[in-house]
Amino acid sequence: MAIVAGGALVLGLTQHANETDAATRGAATARSATGTPTSEPSATSTAHATPTAAPWTASPSASSSTASARITARPTPTATATATSAAAAQAATATDSTSVPRGDVTSNGRTWKQSYADDFTTDAGLGSVLSAYPRLGAYSGYSDTSGRGYYAPDKVLSVSNGNLDFWLHSEDGQPLVATVLPDDYQPHTTGRVSIRYKTTNTEGYKFVGMLWPSSNDWNEGEIDWPEGDLGSTVRPASAIPGTLRNGMMTFDSSIQQHSASTQSSGYHVATTEWDHGAVRFYWDGALVSTTHSAVPTEPMRVTLQAETAIGGEVPASASGHVDIDWVSIWD
């Protein structure tokens, strides 16, 4: 829901995040946002967060949802590669690339060092993905952002035909969802994250890629891309660090431009480039938007969340998929 108050775009949101990782982590608060950006948005937008306690057994949820989407992609950015990694750079942004980018990439004057890549070539059935892919982390055993879905990776995740598949469905009236952390809880101080993926057009569910504070302190910021309900277009969101007030964070609404195509129109490559002083968002190699104000400076972790949408119904008969062809991460 979007409300115009005093000339500012206010994005309503609901989010919770708690954790009982006995070794290093305590309770935390995360968020998700819904909103309808104007064609010429204001410089910042404020999101309202309503934390909800949940009995976790693993790690916190942190995601946002887009109830509606409409955007235009910006021009293709200039990105060059080193002589030894030209093919990897091309694959990182190519619309039709089917191969996971491997090797370092030079983009926007910086050489990014690859730290993770997976194209999911080992098949794994329901209940066996986390053992077949030991680097993956996952949320398990508690409610998702909207409070309607339940994180159940063993009933949602599988790998076949080179895809990590999220099967979003209900059992006994309970929507089942999943979130994975490709390189587990690896902290990144900046990062470049690319995924090639597609979704079905399924009512009641959404998908978001996220960089979330390793400390679980929401006040350090949040970066979301791609983000949208299944079947919709997607838009980026990024919180301005240090703006947490009364359970709300301020987001740079000037970046909330939507993709030119939907998530369900075939495979797409979404890339987040979190640099020093800037965060850039790419869709199939085209620059969607850039923020210079909503740029985290503290360590973040990478998550991929497929869960129930914030608004609307979640039909008991709804059954949909998010298919991740590959994931590549650079530092």
C-alpha cells in the first residue's frame, strides 16, 4: 500500500526477523515493503515495519514484496572485462546466457573477484538439497514475512535439469516456502550478485533477492533486487543506513524503476552491484537504476527468498515455482 503524506511516498510494510543461533546471533528485526512508486518519485520513501516474533530454529527472514509493478529499463551500462575474464564478464550480463559466469569481472572501473558460483548440475530430490549442496544455508521452521507461509526447505527445494527449484505450494492448508543463502552466512563488505532465474505466474507468492546485514541490525541498511510477486515485473529497493526511527526505515524511492519484462516471461539475469558509494541494479544487462544515498557500509549476506506475498489471498490450490539456473557472487 502506498500513501502520499506531505509530498513523500510512504511504503507500508510488514516484516519480522528473529533468530536463535546459539553461537553468534540473537533476536533481530527485518522487513519487507510493498508500494506503488510514482513516475517521478521523491528522493526518499519511508517504510513502516511491524515486527512479529516467531519461534525460529535457524535464521531470520528479511524480505519485501511488490504488490504491483510497472517500469522501464535504463540504457545498457558500460562494463569491461580483464583480458583473462572477458567471457565471464559477458556472461554476467548477457540476456540469453545459459552458463554460469566464472572468473573475475571488471565493471564500472572495478575488478570484482569471484567468491562463489553454482549452476546446480547435481540433481537432488525434496529433502536432500542441503546435503547435496553443503554451502547452501536455509531458513527453516518458522513463519515467513507475511506470517502466512512456513519455511520448509525439505518440502520446497529440489534440483533438476540444472535448476534449483522452489516449489511453492500448500499442504493441509499451510503455504510452504523457502529461503536460501547461496554462500551461507558469508559476510560481504561490498559485492556483485548475479542470478539467472524465472518464475511461474502464481497468485499469492513472491520472490526477492536480498543483501541483509550480517549483524541483523536493520539500521545498517538493506538491498533488494529483484523483487516482485510471481508473474509481475520487478523493482529494486534500498534502505538508507542510519534512518531507523520508530520501527521504520527510509528507502531511496528514486531507484524504484520497474523491469521491462516480467519474471514469468522466461529466464532473466538480475545483477546487484554494491560498490563503494553506489548500488547499481541491472536487468538482462541493462541498468535499471543507481542509488548513491542508500548504500550500506557494514557487512551484508546474500539471501534468495521465495515466500507468500504481503497482500492478497494465498489460494490453497496455488502451486508455483521459482527456478534458479545459476548464482554468481563477486567481492
